[in-house]
Amino acid sequence: MSAARGTLHLYLGIAPGVGKTYALLAEGRRLAESGVEVVVGLAELHDRKDTAAQLNGLEVVPPRCMPYRGTSFDEMDLPAILARHPQAVLVDELAHTNVPGSRHDRRWQDVEELLEAGIDVVSTLNVQHLESLNDAVEDITGTAVRETVPDEVAVAAGRVDLVDIGSDALRELMSRIYAPGTADRALAGYFRPGNLAALRALAQQWLHDHSGDRATAPPAHDGGPGAAPPGERIIAALTGEPEGEHVLRRAAQFAADSHAQLIGVHVREPSGLAEPDPPWLEGQRRLLTELGGRYAQIAGTDVAQAILDFAEAERSRNLVLGASRRTPGYELLHGSVISRAIHRAGPVELHVIPFRRPPKRPLTARLPHLSRHRRVPLPPRRAAVGWLLAVLAPLAVAAVLLPARATLGLAGALFCTLLAVVLTAVVGGIRPAVTATVIGFLAADVLYTRPYHNLRIGHLIDLVALLAFAVVGATAGLLIDILARHGLQVARSQTEAENLARLVADVIADGPRTPAELVDAVRRTFDLDAIALLRPTEAGWQTEAAAGGPLPATPDEAPFSAELSDGRVLVMAGGRLTARDAQLLRAFATQLRLNQEKIQLDRLHRG
């Protein structure tokens, strides 16, 4: 029978320097004096003598030295603490990010393993590190905090104590700790009395909202959705832009207030090219998992309608969108997603979240990336070359061949100009190709048809030749357009296949639990020749489970590998693996990793 889960005692500080570490060690001394077997897993002393004095009489588990980029860092020795297995352990700075190569990426995950082992944990956390308050703290202080802890971790704590020594005392302490110049900047910035008062109120409100009888629904935020019926879902639209994190956090607050499930959805507009995900999307998906939500991806050329159709399929009455950064001119030409969603919403309530900060670059510089209605989006440099060829190539051909006009004739000139049009079509697409056709048509008419140097055409045969040239030139651009349409369908099919791969990951996460069942299910689903689940050890890679053969011994030897959340790596091999197969497997592995993280957070919440 497994040991009972340990309990978490959390000291929540309103700001750095309020004395969380001192309170942590003082609690350790109290536990030791009462007969509890307690050890210090890690304490950040910051060269403070009064805090270091609290270590006297306490057993300290020496930190583990972790090399990284030519430097060594002291990290908590989790294996040593688990082997020692005390009744309680003191772990400072819950939001800390571990050095790459550690057992877990984040210290709160180390603490979760200690709790699962039945060890009580006393830890510390500042209010700015709570995930749901991250944006609010940045608005108050102007300082962005990158290390955050999911709220579920703190909510699952058996006890949370607020640590606060008062604004005046904290400012006086900061003036003594920091160097003179640094102290002045800190007191005039982060540690301003108004900031500290706001942080104090924020921490007290969070404690109020997350304590007491959790079965009683708290009041809804102003402007947020009201109470939701059982099983209600709140949909948050993910654009992949940095502002999406703010939209997600606001949607998570709405979901928490109405006891609803949070779903983040990203609409991929098929373009005919194998485009990577937007650079910010992976971080938003991870944030969504930490906030307790699930991710979905759909395909559609009409973003507003695709999101509304998804909300209808999920039976959701609430849709959260981020305000648009597009210029009025762009929306006049291409339409507004928010406006279309409002007009078509029907019974769905729309909540538009304003953006929090100005764009990092001018909107005019973003227009090439926002122009989503082109049939085949081309790289900017290639598009520029295409338009340059459209203007210069027909004129250059006509000018170069002019000395041979008498012997070459109109037909020869048109044939050579047609080569320039085809080259333009290949490089720039249909629009530059049509432009090149028109310019070539006019140049041939002026220079190669009698009477010369005007637009009159004296012979019917010349008119027929020019019209035939126009038809052939336009056809070259049309063929590219047809290929682009085919690419749109391919991209849509690929997106749907990736959704199926994520669905398979959801099913596997809810079904098989053992490594052997996992690898067998993945191998059968994707028709792989061989698959292995490898775990890193000090002696190298150890095979935890495998199916098929021959098996790759390391991730580097495998045609495809995907790292899971706990450091383990799925390595896969198959003679039939193509680039698209690898893309599907990557989507599957990412979703499987996120599901594992969500299961871990759900255990925290239930604990």
C-alpha cells in the first residue's frame, strides 16, 4: 500500500525581503523541537546572518552541484532527500527554475515528488510568482516575472501563511541590503509604498478567494461571465501572439469564478505551405496546461466562423477574444474577426480583452505577416524579386532583341518574352505573371508590330499572336494558383491529421498507464517498426519499455524522438516514416507531454 501523500505548508510573501526564508527556518526549528524529523532541502540565505543563525541545530541535506555552460550551480539534491525520507523537508523558493539536466524543470515539480513520497514540505513563494496574478503584478510594478507557479500548487497546500513586515520596515531593510545606487532605484521602483500596498491587497484577495468552503461559488469578476451551469466550458481564442498569455489568464479567472472548464483553441488558416506554429504558441499551450485547461486546434479560412462552430460543438456559451492590433485600414480591406464574431455569435457571449502594452514594432512592419488572404504566401524577398522580374524582364527581352527585329519578327519576340513571363510566374505567382504578360504585350505591340512605336495593330495575324501570348502568359499564373488551392487542401488534411494525433494522445493518457502499454499503443497507432521509451541515467540511456525492432539505443540514433515531461524520451523508427509522419508524431508527443503535466496538476488539486 502506498504511503499517504504529504502536506504542503506555504509561506506567501507580498514581496522579496519580507522574511519568508527566516519564517521557513523558524518553522523547521519548531517542528524539530516538537519531535518531527525535519531536514533542510534548500534555503536561500542571501548572506543574512540572522537568517543563517536559524540553521543551527537543523540537519541540512547538502545541495547537488550541477554543471551548466562551464559554471556550477547548487541545486536541491532530490534523490538524496528521497533516500533520507524524513518526515518533513524545508524547501525555499518554490518558483525556482532548475538547471537544465536536473530531474525536473521546476522546483515545484521536485516538491510534488516529495509530497507523493509521503514527505511533508514547508516552502516559500512570493505573490508575483502565482500564475494567475502574473499580469496584475506586472501592471502594478512594471516588472515582468518569468518564473511562475501554477495556482493549483498553492491551492493544494494544507496551510498558507501570509508573510508581511509592513511597507516602512521593508523599505528600510532594502535600503540596508542593497548598494546605495541600487537601493535608490529599488525604493523608487518596485518597492514604492503604493506598489507594496497594492501587492499586499492582491495577496490578501488571493488568500480570501482560495480559502474557506470551496463548494461555494465566489462572485464573478466585473465584466466576466456570470455563473455557469454544470459542465459549462469557456473558450479562449489563441492567436499565437504574446498578448495571448494575458487573454488566457483572464479567461482562466472567468472559468475559476464560474466553475467552468477552460479550453484554448487555435485556428490554423491553411496556406498551402508547411508552416511552423507561431513562435509564441508553444508557450501559451504550456500556460494553458498550467492553468488547468485543454488545447484544441482547428482549421478554417474564416477564423470567426471556425471559432463559433467550435464553441457550438463544445456547447459553450462564453468566448474570450483578444483585442485586435490590426489597423483600421487593414480591417476595412480584409474584415475584422471580432466584428464578424459579434454579428454571428447568436447565443454565445463574447468577451473582448484589451491588449496591455503597445506592439514591439510598427504595425506597418507586421502587415506582411497579417496578410492572410493571399492564395500562396511567399517569402518577402521572393515576392519582391517576382515583382521586379514582372517589370524588368519583359522590357529587357524586348530591348535586347530589338536589333534583330527584322529577322526575328513578332512571333520570335513573343516566344522569348513568354520565357520571361514563365520565369516571373514561377518566382512571384499569378499577380506578377499577369503584370509581366501585360507589359510584354504592350512592349511587343509598340516595338514589333507595324506601324511601330504606337499601339495600333496593322495586321490581323499580329493581333492573333498577341492574344495567344496573353492567354499563355495568364495560364502560367493560373497553374500556380491551382497548385496553391491544392496545397490549401493538403494543409487542411494535415491539420486534421494532427488533431487526430492529439486525440490519440488524449485517449492514451486516459487509458494505458504502464510504459509497456504506452509504447505498444503508440506503435500500433502509427504503424511503427520499432519504438522504445528511454530514461536518462548516470550510466547512459536505459530502455524502460520497447516494442518491435531493431531498436535505437539512444535518441541520437533514432529517426524520430520526442522528449516527455519527466525527462524520458520516446524514440521511434520505421522505414515508412516521412516528413509528414514526423510532424504527426511530434504533435502526438507534445500533446502526450502536456496531458502528463495536466494529470500531475490534477493530482495536486485533488490532493
